[in-house]
Amino acid sequence: MTSLAVTLVVVSRNRPTELLRLIDCLKHQRGCVFELVLVTNTDPALLSDSLRDHCAKIISVDIENISIMRNLGVRNSTGKIIAFCDDDCLPEPDWLSELVKPFLSHGVKISTGAVIGQNGFSLQWGVTWVDKNGLDVKHQPPPNETKVFLPKADHFVKAQGTNCAFDKKTLEQVDLFDPEFAYFLDETDLCLRLAQKGCATAFVPTARVHHLFAENCSRYASRAPRSLNLIGQSVRHYAAKHASSPHDCVRAHYRLQHARVLDAFHIGRLEARDVQVVLASYHTPKVDLPRFRSEVIHIGLAQAPFHPSEMYSHGVLIVAFINRKKDALKYAKQAQAEGHSVTLVICGFLPLAHRRGFKNEIFVQSGGWIGRLGRKKIQPIFGLKNIAKDISAELGERRMFKKTAIFHAFRTDPFEKQSV
């Protein structure tokens, strides 16, 4: 159990379903008691039922600006370490306890971890190096163990907004998030300002969240861009603030967004009539920061921490074919009764998209064994080695599990492997 005073800030706007799912997920965090601060326009009465027997602080506000909402969460926090995750992600059970370890063991001011894509296996974000123009210049796979990255003269490691933690005093020294960044480049700007102060970033491969990509004002649920308005405004502010050539910086970001819009059109997620409308929104003039009112609401005892489940110790990972589902569920319930936190992956024989969630206190992921994997544009839809190969790699990535059990399709007993 970590001895650090940790606050988890979650920002959510117009996504009550996703927020409730995240709260259920947070109840399964292990090894870390934390203060939970929810900054949202969701009706507090709707959250009260899900937070029954737990303590949380709700900042009730409705404003289309992620930086302002995060700053409200930080200013109303009591922890020395401030962690962030998005409402459309599912943190793994050891996520928060692993994420905050480097603040003790390595003395860093920033910590981030791996972000897993929608299929539950492919890596969406690993170690990402960014230049002063806010452009990704290098992507590295997660290291085998926690690694600290020092900022370089012309680029630095960015903390992903859906999976990051900061030292609160250091955040306050740089005046928190810049409220001019309503959406996009908000954490990049913050990390650049911290890098200029010489702050190192720890990347923790075992601090993993699954990002599900919910719909918002700038994108559809399909990830196709809906509007580039806020993105364009943030890019222009970032360029004026940091870039040596603001015009070149704005144009470089526009080319990336242009390619993104055309990709969405080519795969059928945008209609032809929408392409020019979306691209034109990138150049929408900036508007003044909106006025807003916020209200702090306490659920449970004021200042009390959010206590996740304490009934589970080590984790057990179970992978099974669909025809062995009953055997795997029986094995999962037995492991749960022995005091283990269980993750169950069930694979069918069709190319179905993977879904994740908690069922009867068990983290369940189900989907096809074959099919397209990852975000590559050119990839066969059918191919046994696609997901099958990545599942094998995934077993090696889940180092926090004490035991792994694999139920093969045509084998009677499960293959069991104890972690070393």
C-alpha cells in the first residue's frame, strides 16, 4: 500500500454512462487509497448511487474547456500527487499504485504509463517524444521496467492526459494547465513548461489504462473528426507561445489534421460533403474564455479517501476459447474466492471487436481470436496470427499477475504458469 497522499482527478462532460463505468472500475484499484475528485456536469444524484459506501468530491460545472476543469480539480484536491485519467478509459487494477511509485523510488515530478487501444491488446501510446512545436518526433515501445527520461534540448517525453500523474507543488509552480487550451495540446504545453524547468518523466509500463474513445464535441464515436475548431484554436495558441516559427507550426499541425480527415473519408466514416466543413473549422477565430460557475459537492465524509476494494491481493489472468468459457468462469470464481483479482479474456472464432467491463467483480474482455488488429490502414481483416500473436505478447506484458491460466480449445486441463 503506497504511503503517498494521492488525488485522482477525472474530468467528464456529457458522458454520464462512461463516467459511471469508470467509477465501477476504480473500485477495483489495488494497493492505493486515494482522494477521488470528479469535475463534471453529470447530475450528482446519478453518481450518488454508484458511489454508495465510497467517498468522493464532485465539482459540478458545465464548461467546454478541459484545462479549466482539470485546474478546478487540482485546486480542490488535498493530495500531494495529482493523477489524471479520462472518463472513457478503464484502468487496470494496479494502475494507480504503479503510476505513483516513481515519485518515491525515483524522485520524479511526472509519471505516465501505457495506453492500450480499443481492442484491448494493441498499444495506442507508449513512450512519446515531442518537439517544441508539439509534434510527435519519436515513438518507443514501453520499456521492460520503469524508466526515467530526462528532457533534451529540442524534445521531451510527453505524459498522456488519460494516464499521468504530477507532483502538485510542481504543478502550482507553473500555474497548472493553461486555460487557453480548451482541447488538444493541453498536457503537451504543461509537459513542455515542466521540461524547461528540468523535470524528468518516469514511464511505468505496468501502469496501464484501456482507452475506449468515447464521442465528444470534436470527434464521433468512430474516431472520425467532427470539428477542428478547438484543435485549431489550441494549435494557434501553442504556436504563438512556444514555436520559433508560429506559421510553420500551425501549417504542420494542419497537414496532420488534413490527413486525418481524409483518412476518415476514405474508410467511410465521413461523407464527402462533410470534409470541407470539418477542414474549414480548423481556421475558426478564437473566442473569449467563457464565464462559468462551479459548486463543490461532497459524497460521504468530507476529505475522506476513496477506498477501493481491499478483498483482493494478487492478480490472476485467464485466457480461454469460447468453447471453454464455462470452465474458465469456474476457474475464475475459484481464484476470486481465494482472494485474487481476476482478469478473464474470452476469445471466439469470429473477427468480433473486443469489449471490456466488470461482471460480478471480474474484469472480462471478450471478442474474436482472428481479425484486424491495431490502427494500421492496410491490414487483412482475417488472419489467425493477427490477434493470436498479440495475445501471446500480451501475456508477457501483464507482469503484475501472479498466475496465468490458458484454456486451449482442444485441451482438457488449463495450462498454468506462475510468475517469477
